[in-house]
Amino acid sequence: MMGRVWIDFTHIDDSKIVETNLGGRIFSAHSLAEGATSQSGRAAEVDGPGWTRVISLDSGVVVDSHHVSGHLRGYLISGKVRTDVGEYSQGFFFEVSAGGTFPRVEALERCQLFLSVEGEYDGGSRANDDPAHFAHVETSVWQAAKVKDVPGGAARKPLGDHDDFGAGILGVLPGWDSPFDEWHTFSEEIFILTGSMSTSFGVMRAGAYLSHPAGSDTNHGPVFSHDGSTMLVLRHGPIGNTYLPAPQGELDRVRGLD
């Protein structure tokens, strides 16, 4: 199992700009995380390839279909695109298995595309027969959170769940409170879409990103949301959470963050 190293947290506005090759074209991208790890814990080191980036596509730009060596998940943060299977607006999600084919994408207006890759991106000379998976938040129904014992006031729209992989939109109501120190058996990536989340590391607002490898030494929390939030959540690994009561002083500090 691979995942990103510990990042808690960064923001797209503070990220480095890197060149990214998609389908033979070079794009400027905001780098949120580079490399992957098969280790657990906050001290996990990069020991595998991969990246998480946000790429801007100007209106009229076409990304041609191309092979991808690694496992890829993409989410349209803003804008509208046309693919071979239809037109999609903000909230469009797609997933390509390792060795699969990136779909042809034409930007119908200026777009921001979140991409997360585990494994090598380039060099896939032969595609497998697995079709790309497509989903959209508008056609997904709110459900109970996938992780057991998530505090009330949270729900999830699934976008891509299979094997040890999961993707979805998690929404929490204003005043949502998770008064726990927690860790889990899966690696996760979170990108804030709307609202804010107060954590022990500060206040995450729209455009903020974190990653947590699996392991008992990637504990984090408590978490509180003054105004509610929606966020893209990507998971890799078996589902399992451990919750422990957070110290009252830390609870009060996080709840008081602006």
C-alpha cells in the first residue's frame, strides 16, 4: 500500500509551481505533494513515485487521451470540460487504474483540475483493458460516512470505492465537532472545497490540502468547523479508525481558532 507522506497542512496559494506533462503537452501546476511512501507514521520517507497537483486548463485546451503507468484520480475543482462520454461541470471525478488510459479532456472554460497519482505517470507504453471510471457529485447521493463512529453532522457522497481505494466528498454541518485524537489504518488525502476546518495545526480553508499516512503515530485531532465544510477525500488502505478523547485544553484551543 502506498500513500503520501505526512503533510498537515499546506495551501494551494503557497505551493510551488511545477511543469507537468499531460498527453504530450506541458502545463503549469501547483504542487501539493511529491512522491509516495509505503511506510506508516509522521516520519515516513518517500520511497516511491507519485504526486498530487492542481493543474489549470485555459478554455479551448485539449488534453489528448494517453497511457498512465500509475493509478490516477482526478477531480474538477472548477470549470467545465468535454470528454468522450459527455460534458461535465465542477464536481466531475474520474479514476484510471495503473496502466490505464487518461480520457481525452477539452476545457470548455477555464478549469482547475486536481490530480493524484500513485506510481509513475509517464512511460505507460501499453494500456490495460480497464475503462476509466467517471462520477459526478450531482448524481451521487449523500450517505453515512464510510468510517465508523464519525461524529454526527457529517455525510459523504461516494465517487469511487473499490478494493482498498475510496474517493468521495465529505460534508460537515456548521458547528461540527470531533473532540478526538484519532489515527487510521489507511492513508488519506483531503482537499478543502468550501468552508473551513479548525484542527490542531490551524484553520484549513478552501484550497488547503493535507495527507496522512496510515499508522498509530499519525494521530491528529481534535477537529471543529465553525461554518461547515465540503472536502474531497481520497483513501488507500483498509478502513479502520481509532478515536481517543482529546485533552480539554486542546479542545478549547481548536474550537476557539478563527
